[in-house]
Amino acid sequence: MRFGIVFANTGHAVTPEGAAALATIAEDLGYESLWTVEHVVVPADYSSTYPYSPTGRMPGTEDAPIPDPLVWLTWCAAHTTRIRLATGILILPQRNPVVLAKETATLDLMSGGRLTLGVGVGWLAEEFDVMGVPFAERGAITDEYMQVLRVLWQDAEPTFSGRYANFTRARMHPKPAQATIPIVVGGHTKAAARRAGRLGDGFFPGRGQPEQIDELIDVARAAAVEAGRDPDALEITCGAMPDVDAVKRLADRGVARVVVPGFGTSAEQYKQLLGAYADNIMSKVGAEV
């Protein structure tokens, strides 16, 4: 089992010193990855329902800073040597896929092949309006952009013809350090699970009770089989588990990674909170770095 830090680019870690502290402390304690969240803007008084809270509102206030995930991860990459750098998630349909391919390939190369790109379709309709992206088409855009990214990362003379992207022999360099950057699909719906099975390298269920997570994992693996892919190759990441037995149960289901919040208000608090989880949970289930 591998362990990561989720909501990494929030709280104290929005500051340069906080980000560096979280990244280096997590790496020293044996955490395998950092996972960032994203919103380019949060329109005031939004009416869309945040799907991961019973209140329908995001944690914190609309003014809480959320640094750009790729820039934040680049800063952390410069302060570390081993820990993986992951978006969890980046709102893919809001991004230009050609520019994103270049940015992510560069970050992967400069970090020594440590990037994982977690993607999602997004939920905040008002944010899509600000960015001029059709909210109703975000699923179809995401499916296509995932394919675009891989073509640009892998092919010598990338060529693609689709509804949202078209290019011919668009040479893009540098290429990633990895043969390809893993794409993890995040989300709490069966549609997200099916997308992960069809197109993703991994699946990150956004929420749910154990039986709901089990169902989503089954949906993702079934979609992989239907697409002619190996369901066992789909890497599963799940949210924080409070005890050893719960983590072991996830391991028995084939979950590869558990992520816990990196909340803290200082470097000392990071050491205390993340250290306690490492001592009480990670050391007892055989954490893999």
C-alpha cells in the first residue's frame, strides 16, 4: 500500500515556505505522493452544488487561495527528490490540451519522471461560464483531451482529428521523462468510473461509503474489460482511512494508494499529524514508497 497527501496545495501550504515544508516532511516520513486540488476562479455566491459535502458548499470561503496545481507542484519538485507529484484533480475540460501537454511534459522531465495527472470533469458551472467552456459538454471534452495528451506525449509527429482538437504533425518537445504520464480519473459517479476504465491509468473515487466505493471500483474494472483493457492494471486511489483494518480491507480490494489530508498550520504540526499517521497506520500495513 502507498500513502499520499491530498488537498496538498491548501491551508498553510499555499505559502512558499508551507509548501516546501509539507513536501519535504511528507517525503521524509515515507509518503509516496502529493495530490493537489484546483479552481481557477470561484464565482461569488455560486449556486452549483459541491458534491463532496452535505452542505453543498466547498470547505472554507470563496476567498480561500488555491494555487495553480502545476506551478505549486513545480515548486515542490525543486525541494524534493522522490515524492510523486499529482493533481487530484485538475479540471481537464477547462485547459487547452496542447498547452497542458507541454506544461506537464516539462514538469515531468524536470522532476525526473514524478508526475501523475489526475483529471476530472468539474462541477462548478459558474466557473466554466467565466472561462468560456460549455459545461454541458465537459464529459465529452475530457474524453477527447485525455487522448490528445497521450498523442502529444508519445508520438514523434502528433496528429489528431476530433471534435474539440485538430492538428497534424505537431511536433512537441521535450517529451516526458516517463514513457507516458499516468492519467488518473477522479470522480464520485459511475460515469467517472467508466471513464477511468475506458481511458484512464487509474481511478480515484471522490467520496463514498465502503460499499459505494466497492461498486465504483467494480464499474471501473468492468468498463476496462469492455474496452479490451486489463482491469487489474487500473491503479485505485482512495481517501483517508482512520484505522489499520480499514486500510487492509482496501488493500484486499486491490486499492494501491490511500491519501490523507495534509492539514496543518505550521511545519511542526505537519510533523506531528503526518508523523502520527505514519506511526499508527502506515508502519503497520507496510507502506510502500
